[in-house]
Amino acid sequence: MAGASVVELNGLHTVAIRTTFDQGGSDHEAQAAIGDSGGAAFVQNGSQWELAGILFAIGDFPDQPFEKALYGNLTFSADLSFYRQEILDEMALPEPSGALWPGGVAVALLARRRGAGSGQRFAIASTRS
């Protein structure tokens, strides 16, 4: 099951696709885990699989062991359709010249990713029966 959310982490708001790991889901259903931040979330459009989001947070139950995925857990992925124009604008920028630009880009991306609360866990207030 999927839905839209606005997630606040460390004062930043991210428009997200929220998925619930539920019993009886499709063969392609999965639950993100600690360390999956930055991974891809795909949707099937006809016979094609398309990139729809970037994983950034999970929602689990209080006192849930880290190594367990349970029905009712949530996965949050940044909704790329919401950020489409920003992505296109960044892609249109000219590439910097010189040998230092790859390092500068890497530092900027890491700073932006860390600032977004990468790998944040949420507690789910109520359990599903």
C-alpha cells in the first residue's frame, strides 16, 4: 500500500512516497532497512519499471529489533515527480572546468544528504492486527 506524505526531519520537509509493508502485497513488495538510504524505489508503468523515489527513512515499531522487518513497517522515499523541475534545472547547469569539480560535487551531495536526516528511523504509534 502506498500514499503521499510530507516528512519533517531535522527541520527539513521532504515530499515523500510512503509505503507500508503489508501481508498479501505484490511479489515486488519489500521493506527498507537501516543502511538503505539513497537506494532506489521503482514503480511499474505498463511493462516498464521507472525510478520514482530515493529511499531516506523507515518507520518501525517501538523496541523492534533492527534486523527484523515486520508487517506494518513503513518506507519513505523522496517523491522524484515532485522534485522533477529542480532535478532538470540542476542537470541543465554547465559542468565546471578543472580537476577539482568531482570532489566539490561529492562534498555538496554528501552535505545535502546528511542534512536531510539520512537513515532516520520513525516509531509507529499503533500496531496493526
